[in-house]
Amino acid sequence: MNQERIVAVGLLTRRDLGLLGPTFDRAWPVEETPSFSELLRAIDDADRKLADRRPDKPHQS
């Protein structure tokens, strides 16, 4: 079993992949289906809930 740790997962456009260059070689396409929009909505909802639980950062002067 490969012992490499996953450090990031992202949703990228073809343009994003092009900007990352040819050395970025681990991309799996996601078909856009009705459930894909629901997945994105669930991710956004979870992110908002996490943000609501974080204490406010001190203001920088």
C-alpha cells in the first residue's frame, strides 16, 4: 500500500489544471449530474457551519 498522505482535494476547472502544468498528474474528472449540485451545496453548507463556530480573528492594525 502506498504510504503517501493526501494533503488536498479540490474542484478544479480544465483551465485550473492547465495552469498547474503537466506535473500535476492526479486528476479525476467528475461528471456533472443532479446529485453533483447537491454535493456542492452540502459542502458549502458544511463550510458555513464551520465558519460560524470559529472565534473571530483579532483585527490587525
